[in-house]
Amino acid sequence: MPTRAHPSLSKTGARTMPELPRAVEGPRGQSLVIIPTYNEAENLGLLVSMIFTHGSFDVLVVDDNSPDGTGEVADKLTRRSKGRVAVLHRPGKLGLGTAYVQGFRYALETGYDRVFQMDADFSHDPASLPSLWQALNQADVVLGSRYVPGGATRNWSVFRRALSRVGSFYAATVLGVPFHDLTGGFKGFRRRALEALDLDGIRSNGYSFQIEVTYRFHRLGFRIVEIPITFEERRVGQSKMCMSIVAEAILVPWELRLSQPHLREVHPWTR
């Protein structure tokens, strides 16, 4: 996995934008990567550049009015990318869940066939995007998993690693689902899955959004697979984890378990 690079500096010490390479494979405009951002100016330009080197992925940045100028960086990328990068500017911190919901709506409205989500801080390696893309040839939803054979976490404390594992196990046990990594945020979806998802009905807005969306797809009967990824703790910026997010992740699985119907609407697998 490539190390998390720091932004390039000019001789005067100012940040410079990396060159944006051309995509290397696949038809343009069929796959979209959604990246929610808040104070990710130091990461965004390099991340987009790396995404482009790994396939014909377009990028949607959903920025929550970052005070560090992330939105301005996204605007520059939009102008330089010849339509490969779009940005949704939001008035403030409205939450991870609503950022992805808006991103999903954008993807459906603009006709994308495959949609991916990832963090902006390089904890998700862009080099794994082709593997997620390929997995959607045999599934409706793919989860990048830290906790299947071949998956891993790097630079986490023992406490943070234990908290994540216990959280995924807890949610899977409460909800009765067979997945190993319910709290991860590196995922891919086929269009037909997103079209069936009740975006207005999603209740979670923190990291429990990841749990809820996977559970809803499972209840709808879509085929979900997990593939191994390596998650690396961010080196630039600060983690968004807080106690309110942990509390939400404890409560949401029970709310979902008690409120969802017992019968699934089955969507037979088709390629």
C-alpha cells in the first residue's frame, strides 16, 4: 500500500496541485467515487490524482464548507479535470450520512452504473478501487473489509482496533447478518441496488450510516460480498471520531432490528 503522501510544496512553501493523469481503463462516465470532505485540503488533490491512475473513475466531492479551503481545492480540480470531478458545496457540517445520500442522488440523476464511497484521508487506498469494481461483476454491493482473510489495519492503537472489531461484531450479532466489517466506509454499489434503496428513510448520519445501509441492502435481498482491504489511520488532519458517534453506533442496530419488517423483498441476482 502506498504511504500517505504529503501535499507538494513550491519553493515559496505554498501547496501546489498535483498533475491529474488520464484514466487508464474503462469507459468514461460509468463509475463514480463519492468523497465527503471536511478540512481535507491537504489530501484532496493527491487523492483525486491517485484515483485517476487506477481506472476510469469520476469523482464527486461533497464538502461541508471546510474552513481550511477544501471546497476551493475541489473547485480547482473541477476546472482542471475536464468534467471528471464535480463538487457539491454544503453550508456547514451536515453529517456523513447526508453527504452520502446526496452523493447517491447525484449518481442516480447523472446516470452512473457503479458508485463507490471512500474517505478523503488516504485511510482507504485508491489502489483497491479496481478490486471493488471487479467484485461488482458478481455482486450488487461490495464491502471493503478489514476483518476477512487478507484484510488489515495499520497504525491503530490496540484500543481503537478492539473498538472497531467489537463494534462490527456487536452490530452483526444484533442485526443477524453474516458480514465481518459493518462499520467500514470503503464500498461499492451497482445502480440497481441504489435505485431500490429508500434514501429518504435512512436515519443514521454518523458512522452508523455504514451499518444501516448495508443492513437495508441485506434486507432487500441484494447480493453482498466482502473483499479484503488494508485500512491505514490518517497521518494528516484529525479523526472525526467522537463519543456521540460511538453512542449512535450502539443504539442504531437495535432501532433497525426493531423497526424493520421481517420479510425481505428479494431481488434475484442478475449480471
